[in-house]
Amino acid sequence: MKGMEETVEIATPKRTKEIIQRHGFSFKKSLGQNFLIDQNILNKIVNAADLDESKGALEIGPGIGALTERLARVAGPVTAVEIDQRLIPILGEVMQPYPNVRVHHGDVLKLDLAELFRTDFGTVDKVSVVANLPYYVTTPIMMKLLEEKLPVDSIVVMIQKEVAERMAAAPGSKDYGSLSIAVQYYSMPELVCIVPPTVFIPQPNVESAVIKLKVRKQPPVEVPDEAHFFEVVQASFAQRRKTISNNLKARFFTKENREQADQLLEQAGIQPSRRGETLSLQEYATLCTVMWEAGVRAAL
């Protein structure tokens, strides 16, 4: 919202410590709580989200509201979901100047997000998810946001650097795996910046990264069945040192029909001796289709 520029920023070491001490707040390691204290990184996150007052923002894990405050100034409706009950009164206090902010207490993994979007973002056409995610639940949260096909325009999140690199990895690289394929099936990932541990209180033990996922309106490939597609992908990476042929045989074929695996791979234009990390999204889609049409399902 406009006219709030004179407010003292939350994301400074001094203000963060003052809020924490005043409320007697102590960090819970089990919740992966690391609060941002760097204006420059906040600017990069918010700029990457490309928000204005016609767009909504959903934040997961707002902490004491450093990012929430920035979102409130530039976006339309802002909803923050916080799992830690102890932070709710703090957020209520620091967000008082911003009538466009709603704070929900809850676990985002258990929430009906489709309903939340209907109630909180009914006045806008576009919503971005913008968050400093707890690292221990990054992947489940990201996949929930993507798989539930919510009306999300983009997802801009701070996550562990290694996970961000896996999401954005290209075929043939050491970071490329089933997570890369799942994320790239639903979105177009782009690394925004690498973030050192020094910009947090307390400091995490790992480097972080900001990644932007532009959510696709349609997947870039056609598959006959999404669940089967992801089952094929996961099986192909079950043991990275094994060939795709051996990995598929272990999951989809019995001793009686193992030779069919190589036939179907060749039918899909894939050498059975290749490894899973060398296949593109399109090659996985073709393989999934060939297996599906041959009636191959996961062996019990």
C-alpha cells in the first residue's frame, strides 16, 4: 500500500532483535525458523514477483513479517499462512498499518488452498506465492502448490541452494533428477540469486537461493496419464548408477516379461543403456506414452 514508506523496516538486525526480545520469542529449530535481516535480498525477492495492486500475494511462513511488510506495500490482497501460534500476535501487531494483509494460523500442507484462494483472492486475477520457505518442507510445499493446479501466476521462494539447483537443472547435469522433471513439467524455473547464511537470524548451515517458477498454463509435453508419467520418472531415477532399462525392469516388469522393457525403450527412440538423468522431458513423455499404450503398469 502507498504512503507506508516511513515505517521502520522489520528486516534489519536491530528491529528484528527488538521485536523478538519484546515478545520473548525463541526460535524453534524443528520449524526451520530463520528470519531475513537484509533489505537487498528482500528487494530481489519482491522485484522477481513482479507485483502491483492488481495482483495478490500468498506468503507461507511469514515469521515476524519482514517480507509480508514489503508485499503489503506493493501488492493487492496479501495472505500469510503461519504454522507457529506464537507468531500470530506478533504479526497482528506489525501488520496493523496494512489493511490488505490477512494472517492465517495453520499448516499450509493441510489447508484447502483452493478454498483459501476463493475467499482471499476473489478480487484479483493473478496471485503469486512469495515466501522464505522452511527448508525441511520445501519440496512437499512446492509440489502441493504445483500439483493442485491453483490459479498461481508465479512462485518466488527462498529455499536451500542445492534444492533450487535441482529444480532448475538441465538433462545430463549432476543435479538433474525427478524433482527437476516434476517442477519443469508444471513451471519454468529461473534462479534469481544465491544467498549467504549471513542475511538470516539465526544463520542456517547452508547457502540459500531465490528461485522463480513461472507456472505454465499447460504442460510442455502431452502424457496419457500424469500419475503414470511421474511413476515412470521416479522409477528411472531409483538408482542413479543403473541404466534406465534396469531401473524400469525393477519397477514395471517381472522375470517373465523383462525383455519387453528394452523393446519399449527402443520403440520410444531411447537406448536401453542410457541413464535416467540423460533423458529430456519430451523423451520421458514419449516413453510414458509407449508404456501406457502397451498396457505396462507398475509391477506389484
